[in-house]
Amino acid sequence: MSSRALVLSAGHVLAPDGAWYRGGGVLVVGGRIQRLLASPSACARTGERLVDLGDGVLLPGFVDAHAHLDLSGFAGRVPGGNAFPDWIKKLLAVRATLDETALARAAREGADALLASGTTSVGDIDASGRLARVAGRLVLRVRRFREALDAGDSSRTEAALSELDARASSPRAWSEGLAPHAPYTVSDTLWSALARRARARRLPVAIHWAETPEERAWLEHGTGPFATLLARSPRRSGLASIESAGLLGPRTALIHGNDATAHERARIAASGASLVHCPGTHQFFARPPFDARAWVDAGVPLALGTDSSASNDDLDMAREMALFRGRNPDFGPEETLALATSQAGRAIGLAGRVGTLAPGAFADLALHAAPGASGPECLDAITLGRARVVGVWIAGRRVAGT
């Protein structure tokens, strides 16, 4: 067929429809999945080079729907505190002590940590342009959301856009995105400018939204601890600002959503936007329970992310799934895996291309040790963080593992 073709075979292979192929495999051609193979004999019949991975579990690589890779060196340096704006001030103070080299090194280290734990794609918020300077040396597949904010002050919009334009965009068209930081840090003028750019290039968008009750108090009433950070309240909800800009739609991922109302969930569901939940960060701040089932029942595509090391103890999507299942026991392993694979791929604008073993997708895979006799038993252990990653492939090339 092709000198660039190979078959990766394993003891357990999970198909997109939920079927388990014992001793099946994946036919990879030109870095993409051409088809799944349901049995050892089907693998052999291709006539292509066969790589037998042993009695492991072959899954799509995890997709981290929300990260800040350049904050990867911040673990343990920014205590949670009592009020979220206080934590933001501490974070900015620590960040100001690090030079460009240190932040770029942190981005590489964060990417390597994700890769080692079975993550092959990430939606990263690039607030400084550091990621662009190291992206060419990263193995991890990165959707880079270039961040912009003007502290809600339109007199600073032009400078914010100039800074955004100064950061090189990616040569890979599929990898670029935009990130208006949050409704409390984006003025109407900046919303409009970013919305025009997103529409003109059909870019995916990521927005921090409804993370805390303090955010809503400031946005709608101009009260609360955010007054120590910001000067002008828009006196309307964050979702209203996003909708007014025309950015609430299927190419948008809203990050956190902890302080959402049932009415807002319904509006988001109608728009087709995704919601990204970060269990590790939720635990770090000791926040009230996140009602994941309410989001899914409302019809909102839900995904998982790690957020940053500044507000999480580890960059490991298996740990995020384990934390999620611990707080949401009504979610089984299959549904939880989707939040960290196919649903997360959708959230970063790569639906059908990452987080799935479907034909046509990138051949981004992870092999896990088999901690059970059957595929479902293995998947239960994997999504509870009880399995070891044995190998990782991106575009059909092995990039990590033993």
C-alpha cells in the first residue's frame, strides 16, 4: 500500500463506537488513521509492517482542553488564598520575576509532562507569545489560543491588539486560535475587534467564564473583591458580553463555568459552544461541587482540562479523570474518557481529528498497561488513574514511553 503505512496492534483496542477489539489494531498511513482492524487476522491481512504492542490497551491520546503551559514552573508558588482576585495578584507578582527564557522552559516542561502521561493534544492559552518561540520544538500537538485583554479599558485596546499581532501566528493553520481572556478583562471595543478576527479566519475561541461568584458580582453590579483589580464594570453578565460580540457559538469553548445558572446552561447549549471543566483546579481552590450532570443534561458538550501548574498539583489527564469520577460517580469510564478525548478535541476545534481512533483522524495514540482481563475493566482502571502509560504516538510515530 505505502512505505509510510504500518499497523499498531494491541491486546485491547477501543473503537469509536465503544466496541473492544481483542488483538485488533490501527492501520496508519501518512500519519493518519486509515481504518481500525478488529482482529489479529485482520491486522495480518493488510500486508503492512506490523508492530505488536503486546497485551496493552490502545486508546486515542488524551486531549487537554485547557492549559497554560508557560505557567508550568509555578507549582506550589501561588497559594490559593480566600478571594480569587487575591490569587490573581499573587500569580502576576510571581510571573513578573521570571524572564522569557524561564517561561519558555516552563512551557516545554509542561508539554513534556502532558506527553509522558498520555496526552497528545492540548488547547493552550498563550498569554505572552513564549509558546510560539518553542512550538516548533514541541512534539505535543498544540492548539495555541493567543490571549488578549485590556482590563476592560477601551483606551488600552489598541495596545492589546498590537501586542497580539506582535506574537507570531503558527504556520500550521489548524493550530491557531484566539482567547479573549475573560468578560471582566475585555472591553466592548476589544470584544468587537477579536470577534471580527475570529469570524474572518473561522478561528476557534477560548474564554474564561463564570469561574467564581466574585466575577458575577463585579460584572453585574460593580461590587466585590474584583474592584481592587479593575476600574470599570460593564454592569451586565459575562455571557451577555460574549453573546453581544457574536462569540457564543460552536467554535467557542467556555472555561470553568462554575457559577452558571440553569438559564445560562440552556443558552450555551442552544449556541453549540463547549464547556471545559478543570477538576484539579477546582480541588485546588476547594470550590463547591461542580454539577457536571446538569451541563450534560442541558445538552452542552463537556470537556476536561488541567488548567495550569499554578492552580493544579499535576499536569496529567488521567488524574483529571480520576478526580472527576471521584466527584461525579454517576459518570462511568466510557463517558468520562470521552470528556478527555473526543469531547476535548471538539472543544479545541479539532473534532474528528484528535481524541478518536476514527478513520481520517491524526494517528495520535497512547498505550496503557492492561490492569484487567477485559477492555472495560482496563478502561475503568485507566479513568481512575490506576494504569501506567507504556507508549505514546503522534502521527503514527512513537514519541514517548519505554
